[in-house]
Amino acid sequence: MKVFLSDLHIGLGNESDDFIYDDRLIKLLRDLDDENNELFIVGDFFELSNLINDGLMVDTASEYAEKFDPSLIDAIFASHEKMIEEFRKFSKKHRIYYIAGNHDYYVLLNQKINEKIKETFENCEILPYYYDPNLRLFVIHGNQFDIVNRLSKDKDGNLIPPFAEYMNKYMNYNFGKVAGKILPAELYSDYQNIYPQLDVFKWLDIIKEKYDLNYNLKNKWIETFTQLIKTPQVKKWMKINFPGVNILSNIFVNNLGGMKLGEAIVRVGMFFRSMRNSNSLLMKAEELLNDKFYIPKEYLIGFYDQDISFAKGEIKGIVMGHNHRASFNIIKNGGSKEVYINTGTWKFMVNRNFGINRNEFIKKKLISYLLIDDSNKSMNFKLVREEAF
């Protein structure tokens, strides 16, 4: 049996650590312990890039990885002691494949972090992606197909962090230190888990009215986001990733466009929302499976330094995480059928209640994982999804 899970974002057990499913994960590991099973972590197992709320803006991804204190891994382990101990026991008898994501890519760049994890989980291999030639299965986190969440390079070959990493660090610190004083801890946690992120405007409007807040948090969010766009690091990121177009720079940095700031924010938000559309990974999987399987090395910067290519028909299934949307999709390709599966998340999400009351937000607690029984020639897939409101 092969077990796939992703996007747990395990942190320090403090107010910004949303992982609360230690007991549920312990049970899953114990249920799997009697058989010859393998565990695949499809990225973002640990929350590393946003672990410390210090607002630090640096020029390269290598700096972020090098500045990360490896003792924080010990602190994460201590905060989830029973669960980590269960992983330790599991790894003594079972193989663990740890595929890096955009929130834990430091494991690929910082050897001390890499070694600390492998010392704790004995039979653990840390990888940028995984390919199983017997199952013809390809596994990758998925941020590589999301321009705001993948790394890039400048003209000198330096690794540039994703825009989303800059945004999380800057907004969580500069907006968070204001919102954290005004909102109760639970509401502030809800704010950090709004999906899609553009809906933060509507959420802040509702919260202001519902709790009769005197402070306009939406204006503060817009002001802080505008300051983020003007930082040297984000201006450089825009120049690299949108040369010649530079939509954000035109609107925010050079003050062109003749639009109100709020309208500009919405336009930019819609642009980024399209990059993170919940169907975008499915569309990419269909493209990879229907044509020659090809991922250019430019998409893999910071993870892998070569193109990834397979002949048409050589891949029969793709597994990803990243967008926190568990799904099982059969893709018809001529006379054959391939599959794209997203492993979802072990977090909660705050979404607008479309179909019932679009002015209401609901919180969903999510757990999902994939089981593949490869004991015979015909593979059996089972995507397990648990939701609670």
C-alpha cells in the first residue's frame, strides 16, 4: 500500500500553527503499521517559510534557507511530540518519501535541516519529485505550475523567492501586528485561512459590520499591500517574472492607470486569483498526460536543475498537492484513461457560502489522503476525504 498526503503545514504549536490533527494522524500511522506500506509526503509537511512572523525581506531564497535556524525543527518536534514519535516509529519499518513544497523547500537548500529530518525519520528520502516506473506514476507538489508560488532566478543566477512567500512574510508581520491586536485569536486565524485570498476584502467588510469595529482593517490591508509592492524585493520579482508587462509596477510603483487604489487592488487580486484557480493544476495535469510529458527546468528552479520529460503514454497518473483541494479526476486520452489526484490538505479553510448566503463565510475542517493498493496488476485508488463544519 502506498499512502499520499500533503499540506499539513505543521508549525510550532502556537497561535499561528493551524495543525490540530495530531491524534488523527497518529491513528492513520498505526492503522498502516501492520503492512508493508510506504508513505509519500507531497509537500508542505512542515511550515518553514512562514514559521517565524518577523517580516524579514531578503533578496534571495538561499538567504531565507540559510538564515533558518535548524533548532526550530527541534521546536516543531517538541510541539507535536507524540505525533513525531509515531512518525519515528513508523520510519523504522516503512519507507518515507518527502517531496518538497513551496512552504518547506528549505529542506532542499539547507543541508542541516535536511539532515535533522532524516536523522529523526530513519528511512526517509527527501526529493524534488518522485517517479514510480512500475505504476507509471509521477508525484510533485504542484507549486511549480503556479507562478506566484514558484522560485525564479535573476540574471546573476540567484534564487528569487516566490511572490507568495514575500507576501506572507510582509503582510503577516505588518498587517498582522495591527489585526492581531483588534481581532480575537480565532478570527485572526480565520483571516489567515481565507480561500481564495481575494475574498479577504469581503471578509473584512463583514467582520467590521458584525463586530462594529471602529478601525477600518480593509483600508489597512490595502495600505500594507501597496507598501509590499513598492519593496525592492517585490519590484525585482515583478521585473523577472513579468518583463515588459509589469502590471503591478505600473499601478502601484509608478502610480499610472488612473484607477482608484481599491479598484487596482481588485484587478491585481483577480489576476493572481486566476494563477491559483482551483482547476489550474487539473488543467496542467491534462496537458501533461495528453501530450508529451514535459516540465521545463524554469518551472523547477530551486528544486531540480534539469527538464523533466517522458514519452507520451509513459505516465498514467499524476499526484499533486498545493491547492488544498482534494480531487480525483479520470482523464480520457484516446482509448486509455489516466488519473490526476490532488491529496488536498490537513487544515481548515474559510470560504464564502456560495449557493446559500454569499455574504456569509463558513469554516471547513479538512483531512484528506490517497491510498493506492499496488498488490496486484490493477491498481486500486481510494481518496479519503473528511470534512467538518
